[in-house]
Amino acid sequence: MPLSEYIINDIRPIAIKSKVKQAQELFSQLTYSHIPIEKDGVYIGCLSETDVHCFDSDKTLDQYVYAAEGFHVWRHNIWLDVLEAFAQNDSNIMPVLDDKNNYLGYYELNDIISLFNDTPFFSEPGGILIVEKGYNDYSFSEASQIVETNNAKMLGAFVSKIENDVVQLTIKINNTGMNEIIQAFRRYGYNIISGHQEDVFLKNLKDRSDYLNKYLNL
């Protein structure tokens, strides 16, 4: 289904000359974090529920236009761009404009997340592996090579964290017997943040074996 078919247009932007009370009443009926506003038929941004409930209900919205957040996406944006816009603006509603800046409607966060959930990363069976390495040392091609040389396939991978010049990769692999893959990542200098339960079991077993050997050698 094309992403544009997820556009909802049951809420039109509120005119900037409207009373604040009207926006407050609308928020009381909805579960959205923001509502779009317009001036002379042109979309100018969104007002957050938190801000609107702090405004004087007897005043008009144009007296608070400074609080408007101008976020939006274009009709031609792919769902990953839309998902990023949601994350950056901490909103559960995302206005959609056409190439002439006309307001078409909005996307709802849950609809866009459902598209992500339908990708093979989530829908296909497999195992999740989280590894980390220095920012200048890691590469997706290397990670893919490590997985594929162990007779498995990557169903998806993304950078899930960057901190102190260390990158964390979250990888979905179609092979749940991942111990050989985990060991291969270690040989290539990756730290294993979260791996398969079998690997945890083997590591615990090795730790206990090392402790037993140390005890016997006393």
C-alpha cells in the first residue's frame, strides 16, 4: 500500500484567529500531542497540547503563534523519513504537505510504526545480536560478511547507539544458532552486548570451568 494512503484528513488545521478555548476543547476530544494551525488557508505549524492548556482560553491563537512548531513531511517522503520526523519532534501526529505546501492531512504515529513492524526485521523468525566497535573501525559490509561467511543472512541492521566514538549495531539474523557468528564477531574485535541465550550459557559454563581449574590448581 502506498504511504499516501495512510494520510488522514479528518482534522483540518485550526485558523490562527480562533479562540484558544476551541483548541483546548479539541485536545480534550483527541489523544494527539499536537494540532495543526493555519493562517489564511496556509499551514504554519503545530501547537502542542501542553502549551495550549497553558494559554489564556479567552485569547486567540495568533497571540501565541511564537509557540508553533513548523514540523511536517512531504507527500513523497518514504516511511523511514516520516518515522524519523516523528522521533525528532516527539509527536504522534505528522502533517503532510504536497509540493506546493498545501496541507493534505496527517499521518498517525501508530500507522507508521505498523509499517516498521511488518518488515522482515520484525516479522521473520531469527535472532537478534547487538555488537559494538569503534566508530572508525566498524562497517556494515564487514558485519554482513561475518554473518554470511557463517552460512546465515542478515534480515536487517541499524545503528542503535553512538556514544564516546563507539557504535552499537543491532542485527537481525535468520539463523538462531548464532554461537559461531558471535565468536566470529569477537575475532574481528567486536564486543558482544547482547547475544543468543546459547552463548550466555556457554560463557557461564566457561567461567565456571575456569573457576574450577583455578580451584584445583591451588
